[in-house]
Amino acid sequence: VLEAGCGVGAQTVTIATQSPGARIVSFDIARNSVTDAAHRVRTAELQGVRLINCDLFAAPFEPESFDYVFVSYLLEHLPEPVGALTSLSTLLRPGGAVLVVEGDHGSCYFHPSTPEAVRAWQCLIQVQAALGGDSQIGRTLHPLLTAAGFKDVRVSPRMVYADSSRPRVQDEFVMHTIVPMVEGIREQVLAGGLMSSTEWDTGIGDLKATGCAPDGTFCYTFFKAWAKKPT
């Protein structure tokens, strides 16, 4: 199994835990992330995982040397997602499978929905676009994989919904995943004049209310795609 763009290894640990007999190679372009991933793997006492620091477009692997390729939350950051998928396809044996998981920020809706909260969320999309990425890439996985030459493409939307009847989802997903992700672009938003500091702080507070207020709700859709390399 080849994991492209492993980041700090959160998905690496999951893959290795659920597939104890697999030989896994995980790589990332960020050296610090690979170091963190290696620490996670050691802490989990997992075997059969090899971690490498390299560029996706210059990966040091022989063509057709993997049975599976796993891509998670990577394509949204790349200016050439089809090129990335095409490069990964060369490393996959004929008949091998690729699994891609991506989010889609345009799929998000929440309550209470204030103008400031909506604007803060839209800034997330704008900032990523300015960096050459596409935070709404989930909806395009089928055409992207098809354009890269894969066959039998199947896409499955996976919705995450939180309200006060699901306090754990509110806490883990909204308060500890979504809100920190939006808070992380504060500097770019203010520097770019997308919102004033007062508007921003209000928007962040309103987003937090969707994850902790009694009437708060939050909904987001991820997309999971399977495809095969032609034989």
C-alpha cells in the first residue's frame, strides 16, 4: 500500500492497524510531518510501515510496484490534482486500486447561520484557492479520477452531522476539527482585508455556537472514491 501525503500519520496508523498483514509505504513532502508520523507509528508499535520524505512528482519508487494507493486530504492542496493522480497511477500495478478521500467546504451548512459565520467559512475557501488549492474538490473526484485514466470509478458521499443530541460529534468534529481549521487562517484573512478583526472574531464565536449551543447544528460532507487502474 502506498499512502501519498501522509501528513503527521493519523491515517497511517489507522491503515496499519486495520491491515496488519499489509506492507505500507507512506510519504510526505514536509520533513517535520514525516518525523511526527514516525513517532505516531512507533508509539502505536506498528510493524510493516515505512516512512519517506519525498515529493509526489519525484517519488523514488519503481513503476507498478504497489497494489493499492491511498490519498487522503491531499488533492485539495494541489494546483494539478489530475497530474498528481496520473503520477500515482504509474506506481500502481495494472488492476490495482486507488482510494481517495477529500472534503468539500462548499457542502457545509450550519445553524445558527449568521452573516459573519458564513463569511468566515467562505474565507476558508478563498484562502485555499489563493494558495492554488481547491477546498471544494470532493464533488469533482469522479471526473478527476476519470481524467487521470482510472476506470470503474465509484464515489460515495459521507455526511457528518452534529447537534446537541450528538455531543461527542459536536465536540470532536465541530469544536476540535472545524473551528480550529477556520481559526488557522486568521492571519491571511486579516492581511488580505477579507474581514475586519471584529467581524472575524464575531464569525468565529458564531461558528463555535454551532458546536456547543443547545440549538446549534453543523453538517458537512466528505467524498470517498474508489477506482482501478486498467489492466
